[in-house]
Amino acid sequence: MTTAIRFDDFVLEFGSGASAVRALDGVTLSVPEGCLLGIVGESGSGKSTAAFAAGRLMPQGVQPTSGRLEVLGRDVWTLSIPDLRQMRVSDLRYIFQDPIATLDPTKKIGWQIREAAVGGASPQDIADALRNVGMNDPDRVAASWPHELSGGMAQRVVIAMALIARPRIIIADEATSALDASVRTRILELLRDVSRQRGITLILVSHDLWAVRKFCDRIAVMYGGRVVEEGPADRVFDQPAHPYTRALLAATVGHEARGDRLATIPGIPPLLHGASPGCAFAPRCDHAQAGLCDRMRPQTEAVEEGWHLLCHLWQDIRQKGRSHGAD
Ligand SMILES: Nc1ncnc2c1ncn2[C@@H]1O[C@H](COP(=O)(O)OP(=O)(O)O)[C@@H](O)[C@H]1O
Ligand SMILES: [Mg+2]
């Protein structure tokens, strides 16, 4: 199977010198083509930076410090500008949180969808694109201004604009966070269904663990600029192996049906200046061992095939959990 996106020990910082913020501290992650992947983690864990790095959408002058990032087998950060543009048009599309801000307020919807299509689109193509995202009255929507649409309708339009270019990858960064719960579910169903039908790789960056569990095949949990656990969504949710994933899930119990934002874990996430000397979660981790977790950077270990994590002690923790369960 081809790999849609591959991060290999990818490091990226904002700013320079001692005050530089290390947003990504060695991300390693492989996303198979056609997979629906959820990326979760507290605010500031590096989810959006990772998502934007894939399309090289970074402020002027920001370059990776080290590592590699490939999209569909090509090293994104060494692509020529025309190749990069081509990639953003035909391979990789983004959907952001605020659809109204994504749309041009001065242009009607039909015009904007035509512009998003590679090689133009007929009125029929535009109507089909709107029908595909669940619009029953596509001609009326095409003739509307962005401000005349509800948030849910506007996000459908944005999805139609992403799909009409026939991309191979869609990255949705908190794309449903601003919508009402019922609308949010319908938009996620739409994204899941069209991605499945067309074999699109869908990456859902989300605070909403419940949605990721329901809609994704795989989950990547980020903390301190690294992917600390990554595997099949159902397996990771049922038996989280990393203490951070366990804490995250425990903090969310009781909130899942409402799709609330994450409840808090005691302590605050790190703001890194330079590489974390050990495990970035150690200061908040109930299991951390001084001299090990705070000093040694955990390396990728496999829980089983296709399920990886970064934790020195995961086997002990799992063992302890088992013996407690047997008491
Ligand atoms: N453009 C930027 N300039 C400076 N720092 C940034 C920028 N974007 C993100 N950061 C910092 O990088 C870290 C990761 O942020 P982000 O990727 O937005 O996290 P998340 O999406 O998980 O909330 C945070 O400490 C954030 O403040
Ligand atoms: Mg973000």
C-alpha cells in the first residue's frame, strides 16, 4: 500500500535562538493511503503545525530543523514552488474551522466552486458538486452569497470546493468544532463517506475524541510535539497503552456523547525550547521514574503490528493494570 503522508523524526521550530518554540519535536508517523486518521491531543501539542507542515503552509522563513516529510512519496520541503503549487491543487486539500472565513465574501458560491475546480467546471458540475455534499437545492445555493448560508451549509460548500479538485488527501483541522452537535455529526459522516467512496486519505485533527473514535480507522495522539501513540482507533481506545492516552481518555469519560472539548488533565502541557530531554509527559505522569523518564527520550516501540508508542514503562504499566484487574 502506498503511503499518503510520512513524517520521519520531523522537527520544526518557530522563531530563532533561545526563545524559539519547538512545535514539533521529532514527529514520526506514517499514514497509509485511503486511511481515515484522527490526530488528537491537548491544545499546543503540535497537531495544527504537523497538519500545516504537510502542505508547507508556514510563515515566511519557517523551515524544518531536521527530519523528513513526504506526501505521496515526495519530499515536501524540497519541492520546487511550481511542484508545491501543483501538490496543493491536486493532491492535498485543507478544510479549516471557520468556513465563512474560508469563503470569499465578495463572490457567489457557484463562482467559488468553479474556481476551486482544476480545469474549470460547468454549471452542471457545480450543481453535482453541491448535491454530493447533501444540498437539495444546488442552484439556489450556487446563486447565494456566503453570508446567506448557515455554518453547516458553508462547511458543506467548503467540502464541495475541496472535493471538486479530486484531491488524494484531505486534512480537516478542527473543521467541525464551531458547529452545533447535530450538524457536526452530519458533516463528519459526509467527510467519512466521500473519503471512503473515493479512496481519499482523510486526516481529522480534532479535540473531539468521541468523533475520532466513531469516524476514524486510526488515531495518532500528540503530546509535546511528538506522536506518543498511534494505532487502530478501536484498539487504542479500548486498551490505551501510553499514560497520556489513558489520561486523555479518562478525562473525557462522560463527555463523549456531547462531543465536548477535552476535560483537563492535572498540570499543564509543555512549551518546548529545544528538544525535550526525556519524555515530555513525565512531569504530569503518575508512573514516571526519575532518572529515566525525565532524562531519556523514549524511542518508538511496537505494542503490536501497526500500533506504536513512545513510553519507557508501558509494559510495566500494562502489567500492573492487569494484576490490579485480577485482584
Ligand atoms: N505561527 C506560529 N508562531 C509561533 N509559534 C507557533 C505558531 N504556530 C504554533 N505555534 C506554537 O507551536 C506549538 C504547537 O501549536 P499548534 O500546532 O497550533 O498546536 P495544536 O494545534 O495542537 O493546538 C504551540 O506552542 C504554539 O504556540
Ligand atoms: Mg490546532
